[in-house]
Amino acid sequence: RLRPFLQELHARLALPDASTTNPATDDMELGGDQGNVPMPGSAKIQPFEFKVLEVCLEHTCKCMESETLALEKEAYPALDKLTSKVSTLNLEHVRQIKSRLVELTGRVQKVRDDIEQLVDDDTDMSEMYLTRKLAFQRVDESSVKLDSNKHASPDHEDEKEEEDSGDDIESSHASSAFVKPDVEELEMLLEAYFVQFDGTLNKLCHLRDYVDDTEDYINMMLDEKQNQLLQMGVMLTTATVVITAGIVVVSLFGMNIHIELTLDPETPEMARIKNRKFWETTWATVAGCAAIYILAIYAGKKSKYLQ
């Protein structure tokens, strides 16, 4: 990623400045030391540090915007696919997407907050005018040299004048500290990229909300499936209890007890009657088990344990 950035930076710095200064201002310059100081009537030339800053912000914005678009193209279909079919593979894919989303959101949020904090502080922005600070420093040095050459005197007088000029410079800097610095150019540049980073952050927040909504929907589906499994478990347990009750009845009749049903029939009529009673007992046991099961299910639905 550094190669495109360096190429863009080299190309931007190689471009000539479109703004030109007024020729009338050339006579106002002191030697060659004030060439970078904006003079009245001259068009503003973007300083070197602002060119570098703009390239850095532009490259960062493009990288984060491209990552956001790629993440959106991958995330929305994956989330829709997970909604239609919940599987381990789809869940793992969405988990990876969410991790990338959190990481990218943190980076964009950090850059956005730093720009916002910088825009809110005029002092910090004024400190970024490196070319202007260097030019003012050269002007101060030139003024000191001119004064020292113009008023040549004995050594003790020179030292006194240098101290006085130094005090004047320090007092001028101290007084300028109370004046609101002119940072309109840098403020406009930062605000423009702040809007772009804020738009990228809004896209990521919208995607994060979509992920959260999908997670809530998946959790609701899983809860519904879990409730269905629990209901099925209750119904199977109830059926097992009822069948066990029927088996107990069969076991009771299978014991070696002397009752009319267990005696051998002596006549065909007694055999017919015994056969009829056997089936009556069997069907009564089955009907009783079914009735108990139905009553248990009805009681569960009435108490809202079952749907």
C-alpha cells in the first residue's frame, strides 16, 4: 500500500503551483528570506506540509472507503444467506465479517475523532503551519541582523541592543499568542475530509446495525427451534409415561394369579366369552392410556407450557 501512496505524493509535489504572486510584491521582500511569507495582494500558495497532509488524508480515505465497499459487498449477501439457512459454515463466515467490521470501524473512528479534535483546537492547527513559522523565524533573524549592522557600536552597546531586540521579539511572539491564529485554509481542508470519514463511518454503523439485526433474528429462530425441541421432549416423555402405565397393566395380567381370565375354558361358550373379555380388557387399557395422554397434553396447553 505504500507504493501507490508514494507515487501519488511524488506526483502531487511535482505539480507546479497554480497560484502566482503579484510582481509588485517582489520589491517588498527582504533579500531572499521572505519568499514564503504571504504578502498583501499575493495569491495564496498551498504550503508543502498541507500538500503532504492532503495526500495522506486522501490516500487514507480512499483505502478505508475501498475496504468499506468490499466489506459491504461481502457482508450483505452472507447475512441474507445466513438468514435463509443457518449452518456452521455460514455462522463462521459471518463471524469473520463481524471481526473485520469491528477492526475497520475502530480505525475509521480513530481518524475521524483525531480530525475532529484537531479542528476544535485552533492552537494545534496553527502549529501545523510549518512553512509560515519558518518564514517568520527567518524574518526575525533578518531583522536582528539588519539592526545590528545598521547600529554598529562598542561591544557593551551591541550586547544591550541585542538583548533589547531579543526582548522585542519575545514580546511580539507573546502578544501574538493572544491573537486568534489564521487557520481557515487548514480548517477547510480538515473539515472536507472529516465529512468523508464521517460518511464512511455511517456506512459501517449501518452495516453493524444490519449485523446486529441479523443476529437478533437468528437468536429468535434458534430460540423458537429450542422451544419446539423442548415441547417435543415433553410430549415424548408424556407418551413414555403413558406407555409405561399400559405395560404395568399388561405385567399385572401376566402374573401367575388365579382369576377367571387366566383359567382354561371348559366349553366353547366359555372360550368365546373369555376371548371377548380379553379384547375388552386390551382395548380398555389402550383407551385409558390414550385418554391419560390426551389429558396430559391438554393440561400442558392450558397452562401454556405447550403450544
